Amino acid sequence: SKSMGNVTAPQDIIKDSGADILRLWVAAADYSDDLRIGPEILKTFVETYRKLRNTIRWMLGTLAHYDASKKIAHKDMPELERLMLHRLSELAPIIQKAYETYYYRKVITELSAFLNTELSAFYFDIRKDCLYCDAPGDPKRMAYRTVLDTLFHALVRYAAPVLVFTAEEVWTTRFPDRGSLHLQEIHPLPDSWQDAALAERFAALRALRAQVSEAIEPMRREKIVGSSLAATVTVPADAPEGDLAELFITGTVTRGQGDGVQITPTTDPKCGRCWRHLPEVAEDGALCGRCEDVVNG
């Protein structure tokens, strides 16, 4: 028993933070060991919840006015979109097995990692340019929103048994006329989404992306470059193929003869719409070819 005052009452947690924070702590608790709770421990779960909620809120905003009749087929999607569906197909059986074996801690760990690392810090970060600057009917932008819709349907279902109230709020916000999320089924994902070769190649690309980010960060701190978009990147000649400037969120990317990554400030003018520094931009504030096409047409 606890001495007087040395308790954390569930009612107080619900009052201060909401019932889903309490449910999150319960689900993530290691019930094979002594359970620990207190203000500092709860702060960790509040932060975990905040990140989850913010990522899902981003998806809600991005999917506003999404028309499912215009979705892009998997075979016609860019590689980055197919990679995300591959990663989702890897996540699904892990979540299913964790629920079947009452390993709720695994559910929270895997969901948090996927939402924060795969989506927020990687996929969403890269695709912001496409979302904000490409034409509404551009195939890449439409493929991005198609994947977001797929992710939304899967992830809110995966979260629902733990984050009961939040998942229901998210679902009814987007689909106010479809009834409760908790009456929806979790549908199996197509085997055709699995692409180990693509995942292996992107693992090398993400490792290179991490090197580029690490090299740019000191230059940002020292104000040599204002942002990664103002950096010109040179990568080794044998670096993996791909749209490296898009992946790194930088200016131009070239291949050199050295082994490492080299960063220099760009001398190219800055597009006044997408903020990318490109040789085709006539002067700072003028538009690049893509933005000019979108604006004019």
C-alpha cells in the first residue's frame, strides 16, 4: 500500500491530461516488472501522445477535399510512395501479432517509431515541397495523397484499441457520416506492396541523406547557409541513384570523385515560390520552370 499522499490517482491523470494518456501509459507499461508512474514518467507519455496526435493532424489537413476516385494505382506511383506502402506492409503484421499476444507495449513502440521516424521526419518532410508547390492534379502530388489516405485508414485502426477517444475523434472529424471507427474492420494489405529490393536501395539513400544532413547542420549553426535549400551538395560518384536533391531537400546535387559528402553554399538564385535555388531561376524572387508552369497554368 502507498503512504498518504504518495499516490497517482487515475482520476487526476484523466482530469489533467485525458483518458488516452492513462491508457497510453497502461499499454506501454512492462507488466513483467514493477509498474512505475509519476509526474515525470507521465510527461514522457504526454510528449509521445503529442507527437502522435500532431502527425495524424497533419494527415487530416493534407487529406482535406481528397477525392478517392482520383487515386493513383500502386504501379504508377513514384518510388518514394511505393516505399511507404512497403513499410506499411512490414508494420501491419507486427501490429497484428502484438495485439494477438497482448503485447501492447510493442504496439505503442512500433506506431510511435513509424509515425515519427518514417512519416514525420522522412516522408512528410520530403513531400512538403510537392504538396505545397506542385499543381493539384500533378500525378506525384496525387500519388502522395493516395498513400496518405491509405496510411490514414490503416494507422487510425491500429491505434484505436489503445487511443480509443483520440482515434474516434480523428475518424469522425474526417468521416462524420460513417459511424464509429470501432465498428470498422482492419483489412489485409496486398502482398504486391512488398518490395525488398526497393527498401534495400532506399536504406542506402537514407544513410547518405543522414550524412548530408550531418554535414549541413554545422554550416547552418554558423550561418554559412540559411537552410538546406541553400546548400550545394557533392556526393561520391558511386552514390545510389535517385532524385537526390528532393531526398536531401537541398539545392543542386552533383557527383564527385571523392569518397565523402561535400557541402558548399549555393550561388544559384532563389525561386520566389518554392524557395529552391536553381540555375534556371533568372534572379532571386523569380520563378523556376515548375512554379511558372503551375502559376500560369
